[in-house]
Amino acid sequence: MANIVLKLAQEKIDSLRETYQQYAVTRNAPGVVFAAKLPSVAVTVYSSGKVMFQGQGAEEEARRWGVAEEKTATLKTQGDHLPAHFASLSVIGSDETGTGDYFGPITVAAVYVPQEKIALVETLGVKDSKMLTDDYMRKIAPDLMAACTHSVLVLRNERYNDLQKRGYSQGKMKALMHNKALQHVLDKMAPEKPQHILIDQFAVRDVYYRHLAQQQQIVQENVLFSTKAENLHVAVAAASIIARYAFLKEMDRLSKIVGFSLQKGASNKVDEMAAKIWQKHGEETLRSISKWHFANTEKACKLLQKKYSK
Ligand code: MN
């Protein structure tokens, strides 16, 4: 549910109170000087001059009175300075996942959320990404994919290991994937263009474009970079959910191959699991479902040696 806080000058507060007088309710909470309950939004005015709008109609109602402080101001992000009201613009967002997981692919998604679909995407359940569990994302991703122009790329482990052996860093692989996913979305939506593209920053602009130097098509127009970008526009939040969904689906497929559910991440548990797979299915199978150059491979090998030296 939307929750917007504005800091308003006294004259605005006076006029707001006048406007909502017919909806006034009594609220005996500390610091509350006025409260009103409209059909789709609750408005609370505090003695500090802050006004909170809560409910379905919060955004629309709040817009009549002022502009919420840009989230960028309170979030410690790194990257480009974003245009004003960025969260309400038509944006393609992109994000990746799976980079730190020993098992499974790297996935990248790019999603276009035009202004008029922002509310819909929020309604479909795109919230603060830290609150999103894997199960929840599995549930909402298909709706997001149906609702929005998007592209999702899966870099399977065989290909990853091959590229890695040829000297590609993860940064380069990610840059290539983001660029490709963004290009796909631009192609799908043409001739319409987004106002901006926002990449959840994993590399600064110069490094990102250096990775793309040999590419024929390089997406550059209106591209912005920021860390924590999923909090800055729902398009990036949607991209991170779709990327995660694709990652989980590939993990499901790989789990079927080994006959049990593969562990995410790169912990000791992963080492033990890798050792078990190595023993049961052989090196080639393990290689084909893992990021082989991770330290987990070495550790799994040692676990096996220990086991057989007993
Ligand atoms: Mn990211």
C-alpha cells in the first residue's frame, strides 16, 4: 500500500485542512494535528509539518499538494544524478542475479515500465525488493512478464565456464547481457522510446562501456546508472524480480538433473553438495551446473580426497 510523506508549508497545510474538512476524523496519536479519511486515502498532518498520505489513492492525492522528497536523497546510492520525479517517468530498467551463486546461471532482465503502467506494476506486487522472497517472486513474475515489454537472458553454466576460460570477467559477461537485453526491449517497443534507461550499477559507466567496445550495437541513449536502482524505479525492481524468476527456474531444471534441490549461494553447504554431486554424477555433470572457477570446486575436491584417504 502506498505511503507518501510530504513536508508542507503552513499555508499549504491550512488549505489542505480546509479541503479535507468534510472527511476529518479524530486521531489521538502523538503529534497529530489533523486527520482525514477519504474513500481511497487517509491523510494525517503532524505538528512537524509533515503530511502522510496512505492508501490506494495516496500518490494521486499527494501530488495535489507537493512532491515527495526524492528517494535518492535518503538512500545512499552511487551513480548518476537522476532527473526530478524519476520514479514517475517511462523507464527501461535492468538488473541481474546469480553472480554469487556457485550453482546455476547468471540471468539478466530488462523491463519497460511506461508512466501509465507504474501503478499497475505496483499493484502486481513490486515492493521493496528486500521484502521479496523467492516464493513471492515466483508468484508475481509471470504477471509482470505478461504486463510489460521485457527481455530475459539466461547464461547457462556451460557457456559461462567457456567464456570464463577465455578470460571474460563476470563484469564483462554482465555488461554484454545487460546491453543485449536492453537492445531487445528497445527493438520490441520501437518506435516508442523510453524517457530513460536505468541500469542497476554493477560497474561505473566507463568500465561498462569498455566491456562493450567490440559490440556492434551499443545501447547508449539516455542510459543512467545507479546502485540500489530497484528502489529508484519500479522498472528495475520488476527487472530484478524477472531475473530472479529465470534464475530459480533454471535452478529447478538443474536440481532435477542431480535429483535434489540445489543450494543457492557459495557457502560450506555448497561445497558439501558439490562433493556429493562430483562423487555421484562425475566431474562433467558438476561442471555443467556450476561456476567452475569458484573456490567451491577446490573445496569440494578436498572434501572428496579427505573422504577417500580415511
Ligand atoms: Mn543488481
